[in-house]
Amino acid sequence: MESDFAIITVHLVGALVAGGIIGMERSIHARPAGFRTHTLVCLASSLLMLVTLYQSKWLPGIPMDSVRTDPTRMAQGIMTGIGFLGAGVIFKEGLSVRGLTTAASIWITAAIGILMGIGFYLPAILATALTLGVLSAFRWIESRLRSHTYAHHALRFNRDEVMPEAEIHDFLQQHGFNVANMSYRITDDGAFFEYRMVIRTTHPENTAKLVEALRDMPTLRAFRVSPTGD
């Protein structure tokens, strides 16, 4: 009995530590699922796998050779349930979809918890280290990759002072932006005309320069530049 208690303790404490380490990285970056969430996910996964590991304890008096159980079903159930939790941290804002990395980290934390629960410590520890590497080191690599930055852009003019679309394209290109798509709108009972578009650049610092130029445009009644995030 004492041996079983020690084994169970090691499994659960290992899951708690692994989940807490990954969750701490998420909390540092102010993600919606952080330290406590990841810790509980990993701990719960380990705890549920212990149910299959010690099935003889909750089937007392029944010969185990007469009962056929599949421990992988518990793992499948855990990963299915984690899908709902992961979906809860994903949300869409315009072109930007946020929370995908956090959802993936919850998913792999559950997998690490399963490994801890069945006593596969080496792959669990290795998976924890690799997960931290992806979340931290890969962030540094990703920040240095040259990629497109997108923004929602809107320009409002008086209806009789509308800048031609060709000039809009030229103006944006001068500031390092290309137009991904364009839409048009008349507002306030025909008083104003709006261009609405998605713009992109390979240099995020161009956004501040564009805003400064828009502020000096005398015919512009209002504008909006809303960069999208990851």
C-alpha cells in the first residue's frame, strides 16, 4: 500500500510540475489560459490515467483475466475533452485569430499528463522541455522572420472631396503598404464616403509613419488603422 501511495504521489507531482512550468510561460505572456489552467489540465490527465493503471483497485474481487479493459480509451476521452477547453481560448477578431498557440499548449499539456499518469517519465520530461523550447525559443525565431503584417484600414472623406482610388493606392505604396482588398461605403445619409480595406506590409514600423501622414491630410475627415495580432 505504501509503495502504491509513493508511486501515485510521484505521478501526480510530476504532472503538477510539468503543467506548472508550461503554464508559467503562458502566464508570463498574459495568455488567457496560464499557470493554474495548464497545471490542472496536466494533473487531471495524470489522475484519470491512474484510474486505468490501478483498475484492480476499483474492481475488487473480480479476476482481472475475466475483465477486458482498454486504457487507451481513457486517453482518447481526455484528448476529446481537452478539445472543448482549447476551443474556449480561441477567438477571432477581424482577420486575427488569437489563442491558437495557447490551445495547442493545453493539448500537449494534457498529453504530458497522460504520460506522467502511466509512468512514462522520460518522454514526459522530454516533451515538457521541447514544449518550453517551442513556446520560448521559437518565439524568438518567429520574431526575426520576415513576414507580412496586416491591418484594417478605413478612410472617410466628405462626399464632394473624395480622393480617387488610384491616389489611395499610390499613397499607401509610398508608405510601404499594399492593398489586399477594398470596399466602399456611403454613410450618414450620403454626407460621407468611406474606403475600407485590408492593407499589408513587411515592416511593422511603417504603421506609425502611415498614421503620421494621414494626420496631415487636410481632406480626410476620419481614419482607422487597426493592426491584426497573432
